Amino acid sequence: MVDLTTRLGTLTLKNPVMPASGTFSDDLAGVFDLGCLGAHVTKTVTREIRGGNPTPRVCEVRGSMLNSIGIPSKGIDHFITEVIPFYQRYETPLVVSISAHSGDDFARICEEISVPGVAAIEVNISCPNIEEDGKAFAMRPSSTRMVMEKVRGASDLPLWAKLTPNTGETTEVAIAAQEAGADALVVSNTLLSMAIDIHTRKPKLGSLMGGLSGPSLKPIALRMVYQCAKSVNIPVIGCGGISNVEDAIEFLIAGASAVQVGTATFINPLIMPTMIRDLEAYLIKHGISSVSELVGSVDDAAALDGVVFMEAAP
């Protein structure tokens, strides 16, 4: 018997496998028992009603996909009255992903969504910041710190900061999020990308560019998880291109305490329960009693000789 119990700050999960925001809905309840997951992570909600980006919103690329959904939302009132009650039938912790266009808007929705039934809030700071010409909040330590300080003052719930790969300041952003009150990091969102139809010469997405997800993103997200885990003292949740249990285990070894599965669910709706069973089988096969023993266990001593990481914030 092995122990899959995963602790993310004050939250205890039965296992480290959960969906990535935007790739999970209550429709999957007709496919498998949603209670088997470590946590439920909702599609991102905004205070206002949003229609999303122009079509086409999704296109395939070699081994992965691009999306430019644009965070369509029925608004916070609908979410509180219709969505949260559905998930309250499960003991599994509910994590609500939120998005906003300014720090103050983030604080307002964070306060309004801090209601019974919500176990944690995933702060999607990978979205555009209208106060900085549309650049994602998580591209800079300063804007990351600003948003996280505001939401920290608006709620006592655990806060997960969702980071972006579209930055050259990965560790600096991670440290800023921690210092501003984040209880965990989700690493990471999609990578800004583009595809063109060579016959029409038009972009394949209606909004020109979109986020790359799937296996192509995995090496980048894995690198970011490793860097962040070395730089902060709060849990890191790996996200990006995780398609099977081997990918999940790799993220855990790199330093992730848990993983989120996204695009792979579109290909195989049973991938998450399958991954949980396969993870248990892996631990048994290798004589590992607890999944926590895998976290951060990468043998990097020789490779790190002479490499200097930023000091983890207290």
C-alpha cells in the first residue's frame, strides 16, 4: 500500500493529480467519478459576462495545439449560484480560477468568490494587464507583486498564482508572488504562439496568436518548475504538456508537489484517473511508500556544480 496524499500548504489532497483550468467541466462527471481527483480546478471566471475571442479559437499543430479562447464567462453571479453547488457534492477540494484586467478588479472578484465551498483560488496572472499595455501580470515581478498583494488583502483562502512562460524573469516572478502572499505557484500557463495556413496565408486563429499547449510545451514548463522549486519555499504545481504518468512523475521529481493535466484530457477523457492508477503502480514497483518522496528528488548535484540560483525567499 502506498500513500498518494499530497499537501499543498493548508490543503490536503488525496493524490497529486488535478485538471488544468479551462480543460475541465462537470460534463466529465458522465465519463468518470470526479471524486477520484486530488482537486477540481474550474474554468477561469471573471466578474463580468464575456463572449470570448473571435473564431476560429483552436487549431492543431504538430503534436500539440494552439488556443485563443479568450476566457468566455457567464459572470461571477452565475458561477456562485450554478457552478459551485455542483462541486459541493464532492469532498474533493474546489479550486476556482479567476481573471481580471487590473489589480483592483482582481481584488474585487477574489473577495466575492471567497464563499463556502471554495477551498482555494487560482489567480490567473497570466492574463493581460490593461495598466501595462496588455502585458501579462506575471511577465514582471513588479506587476506580479502588485496583484498578489491586492488579492492577499481580499481573501483568507489559499491563493495559487498561475505563472506564464512568456517571461525572461521566471524565478524573480516566482519569488515576488511568494513574498506578496501566494500559498502555491501553478507553473505554467500556455506559451504565446502562432500558426499560418499556407494556402490562404491567413493566421489559423481568429485573434492571430494564441497559447501553445500539449507535449511541445512540456520541456519549457518542466524547466520552469525546476527553477521555481529551487527559488521558493511554497509548493509548486506543475502544468504544461503532461500527457501520461511518466510526464507527471518527471514533474514531481523536478520539484512539483502536484500536477495539472490539460490538453491530454481532450485526447483521452480518462487520462487523469488512469494517471492516478499508474502513479500508484509506479510507486509500488519501485518500493516507494509515499508520493512525497518523489518531490524534488532529481539527482542534479553534478550538473549544478558552479551553477548559482537565486536564494529562496524566506
